[in-house]
Amino acid sequence: MPDPVVLLERMLAIPSLSGQEDALAAYLVQAMEGLGFRARVDEAGNAVGERGEGPIEVVLLGHMDTVPGHIPVRREGVRLYGRGAVDAKGPLANFILAAAAVGLPPGVKLVVVGAVEEEAATSAGARHVLDRYRPAAVIIGEPSGGDRITVGYKGRLLIDYHVSLGAAHSARDEETACERAINYWLWAKGFAEAYGAAETRRFDRVDCALRSMASGSDGLVEWATMGIALRLPLGFPADAFQEAARAAAGTAEVAFRGYEAAYRADKNNPLVRALLAAIRAQGGQPRFTVKTGTSDMNVVGPAWQCPIVAYGPGDSDLDHTPDEHIELDEYRRTITVLTEALRHLVADLAPR
């Protein structure tokens, strides 16, 4: 087995923005081959490693890509810094090492996938594997912390807004393109605040964020654009909302993209029981959590309809931040937890 920290350091040292994962994929294929996997880069660019043979598949689905922002890779005491340390190269390294350490009974296959474009709102890597596997259980590689098991993610809808108006003198009492855009933002924010206002948990409400805004004029036409991101609860009526959002935009242009429905998994199954037992065996106090973001669970969960959770080291509050780092003690401990959980799970799933 390679040193777990060295493996992660090397992964962090290879930049892998969404759409630029080739170098990391090649490295991971080499690393997995050295650990006994049958490894390859698939047609989507995913790094895929398989161990064992048989009809019962357990898929460990992580992702290789990161958001922009360079963070020098460095150790500071018990912390390892680098873009992707938490989201989500740490969990992916966890998958590779744990899957390599597990003895597999006949009839069971372990599949590790380092997917592309999870951060790009396309989930191209996860969508590519949908028809290629029919797993009996799935773990998504996302930061949960060593004692927490993630069983749900909110949905997502992105709105691109654009309005153009004939330019007018500022002394005239006419609505400007910027004002019209701001009024649309206020409408979207008001809708989000009103929907599920009685709900006490953030997971059950709509979150609305203004992600980008720009404006300009050529002297004849003035324009304004906005990017709005909605995080959606279970059961959100996306089609009806889009109709209302188009009506509220009036003559402005709106486009919708990146839609994913919210998803919540079952907690009573062999996968969850194996993780609970493994966390307790390492002295942890396991608990369940749901996330207000999205992950590839939103893509594969509804399609595969099997036991599924997200698990991995790291504090998700550090996702996408300039302070992104992972606690090395937790990182090592979650490798042990996952290894033990997989041992219990494959034994439970193996054909009798």
C-alpha cells in the first residue's frame, strides 16, 4: 500500500479543473494498476478501477475535478492544504485505498470511478456510467466528516437572465436595464423566501443566490445580465416554477440549466448498517446528515434505485474556499472505516 498522505499529495499537485481532468485520470489509472485494479480511462474521461468478478457490483463514485483557485499543496502540522483536498480528492483517495485493501468473495465486483465534470453542473462522468453498471450498493465520494453519513442532497436549478433596452437619458423617469434586472432578482428571492416559509429546516426550503451580474451600454442599447442559482427541496415543482419565472421576466430572456431534483436515500439497508458498525468500531458516534448542495447522488440515485450514501473525510464548509484543507488524522481514520464497512458489505452481498 502506498502512503495515504503521499497519494493524496500527488493527486492535489495535479490540477484538474472541470474539463481538464486528463492528467489526473492518467495518474490514477497508473496508481490503481499498481494496487491490483483493472484500470482504464473510459470514453467520458473517467478514471475507472475494478477488482473482482461477478454479477454483484458495489460502485464507489468519486470525482476528480475541482473548482478554480490555486492553493499551494503543503502540510502544516496535521493539516494538508490544496485545491480538492476536501472536495473531493480526499474522498476519492479514500475509495482507492479502501477498495484495494478489501478481500472480495466470489461473485462480487468493486468499482472505483473518478468522475469528470461533477463541479461543472453537467455531471458528465456520472451520466456516462449510468447504463454501464447496475450496482447493489453505491457510495458517493463527498466530504461528510468521519462520523457522518450523508443520505440526501437538495436539488438545483440555474437561471441565466438577460435584458436589453433602448438607452435613455438618466434624467428621464424610465426603468433602466439594471433596475429591471434587480426587480427580477427581488422577485426570485421573494419566491424562494415564500416557498416553504413554514419549514424549520433549510433542507426543506428554497435557497436563492445571485451568483453573477454585469451590465453595459453602447450608447444605443443598454443591457444587464444575471446568474441566479436555486437550491431546491424534495418535491419542488420545477416545471411550474419555470413557467412563473418566464412570466415574471416579461420581455427579458431567461434560460434554465443544470436542473437536478433533490434526492433522499433510505437509511435501513446493509450499506448503512455496515458504515454504522465501522464508524462505531473506530470509536466514532455515527449520525446522519443531509446537504444543501448537490452531488452525483442526485444523478445516479434515482436511476440505480439501490442503497446509496455519501461518505468521506473533510469539512464541507471548506468546499471551494481559499482555506481548503483536510485533517490528516481524520483522513487516515476514514480509510479504516471505509475498509471495514466494505468488508462487511461484500460479505453480506456475496452469493450464498
